[in-house]
Amino acid sequence: MENPPSPSDKDSNAIAQLRSRFEGRKLVIATMHGKEKVMAPLVSRHLFVLPEVAPVNTDVFGTFTGEIARVDDPLTTLRKKIEQALELTGETLGLGSEGSFGPHPALPWVPADHEWVMLIDRDHQWEVHASIISTDTNYAQATVANLDELRLFAEAARFPGHGLILRLADSTLIKDITDWDVLTPLVTSRFKTGEGVQVETDMRAHRNPLRMRVIEQATQSLIEKTYSLCPRCSTPGFSVVEHEPGLPCEQCGSPTRLTQTEVWKCLHCQYSDSKRVAASTASAMYCDFCNP
């Protein structure tokens, strides 16, 4: 990821407002999987905080491998993680991320990583969150019956740079596999008896550099959103909450399903504003009349 603009490149009023809110405050990051490696440098540089990792067991809110089910939606789960970190540390500023993996919502045949990042400020009774959906993921699972099939899967999953997990016939999970010398003996004896082995990518951040990169991108998106201040109350996080369709077709003028107006809203004071998008027309390829 390229270096994002420095604070000096941002609006001077936003810088002053954020300095007054955050500068010198301790920010606790709710993670046990190394996410601070990409999150801490960004929030330290752009939000002027002093980040540190909170001693919170985030696995209790759900695991990718299913030993513990995630019972809440991603945003609720993320909020609970951060709130627990704040309770444990007694601090008032918390940060965390939550990820989900599965088919891309617009391209169901393509696997995707959907990452949410949230910042909570108890002092100002405020939170902001951002999310990114990325196809830059190795998310996959397969049942393999021999070393050749295993090697093909592992190479596609970018092993050993990215970790693998084995799920055995008795439902035993073997995690933290990051070396061929560890992986091969675990499966060889099972293959000799004709037992297939389910192998899957390890999606925990500290075992998945691709996911870590998306978390970094989502954190940068969160920072940009934080720098967007409400025109009325100056609370960070003034952002788009609704897209209104109707951008006219360039050929026939009929309304299309493309966005014509964005509705911006402050979740603190509830101020909202509607803004027309920059484009004045939509390509005829998006028109239900010209291109049914």
C-alpha cells in the first residue's frame, strides 16, 4: 500500500478539530492477532493518538473455523470487542476490526474479504466505522487425497507465506501451519490409509498477509471518514448513508438505477444534506430502455 497523505495535506480545520479531540490520548486496539502492525502506525500518524494493544480475547466473539460461532452481525460484534477492550483497560478511545469471508455480493462466483473497522470515543459519545470489500483474498477450502492435490491447493493459497489449517475426519483442527516440514508429516500417514483431509486457508490476520493488507486499507478509509466533519456540529464521520438512483441516460434521458444523489448524514446531531454526484448522465449501457 502506498503511503497515504500526511496530516499536513488535509484540511487545516479538520486537523485542528481532531488534534483537540485525540492528541496525546491513549487508544487501545482490540486484537490478539497482530492487527496493530498495520493499524497503529496509521492512527498514530493521522489521529495523533498513542496506540497500544488491549489484552482482550477476541476469539470469544467468534472464530473463522467455527469452534465459537459469531452470534451477532459484524458491526455489533466489532462494537462488543472494542467495548470489552475499553472496560478491561479503563480507557475511553478504542479501535478494532472484524472480517467476513464468502462470495462477493456482486460477483457471487468470486471470493471476497469484507472488513469493518470501528473507532469508539467514549469521552465524546461518538463512533465511526468504515468497511471495504476486497477480492484480494486467498480464502478457500478443499478436501485433498494426496500430496499432489495438497501442493496445488497450498501453492494457490500462497503457502507458506500464508497459513493453512487442517480439519481432520474426527473434526480435530490443526492450526498455525506455516511450514512444509510441519504440513507434510501431518497428512502423509492419512493419505496412505486412503483418508482425505480437508485443508483451508487460515484467515486470522497474523497468518494471512493478504487480509492484513485489506485491514490496512479499511483503516485508511476510517481515517478519511474521521476527517470528514459535520458542517453543523463538527463531529467526525459525516458521510454518505444513502444513494438515490435516477441518473439520466445520456441517450434517451430516462432515469437509470445509477446514483444521482448522495445523502450525507451526521449520526451525532442527525444533520443531513443531499449532494448531486459529479456525473450529469449515465452511459446508455446502464439504461433499461436503451439496453434492456
